[in-house]
Amino acid sequence: MDPVVNGDDRIASSAQVRTDIGREAGGIVDAVLEGGPTTLPAELRSHRVPLVEHKIKVRHHGGYEHFERDIAGVADGTPLVFRWSGRTRIAE
């Protein structure tokens, strides 16, 4: 069977995607957002992010709430904590 279809190596491409997803998924962790406006809904305070992520930006009420990763280490099974660092407005 020839894996090349119209110049597109679909078998190799799909294998590479699976490898990339597997590698990235191993570095995905739970994160919680603390601080910021009390109007920020609870469902926006939980995220899944790459372990290497240091900042999260959440769109909220015509602007963005910015959160930065707490410098404390990660305990097994404990979500990363990102603390509110400020707000920017969306330019119009």
C-alpha cells in the first residue's frame, strides 16, 4: 500500500500528530485562577495548561484579566495556582 495520496503522506502525518499530542498531553496540568474581580465566573477559574505556562489571560467584561503563575512548586495532584496580576482593556 502506498501511503502517499496526491503528494500527501497521510500515514506519516497522522503518526506525527499522535506523537505530538502524546508528548504535549504529558505536560498538561490543572490550573486555578485566584484573585481578580469577584464577577469572574467560577467556570473561568479552572484551566488545563501546559506545565511550562507562566501566564494566563482571560477575556472578561470588555477586557482581559491577567494571571501569573505562583512561584510555589507543584505538589503531585495539586493544581497550579495563577494569581491575578492586573487587567487590560480591549482597544476599540
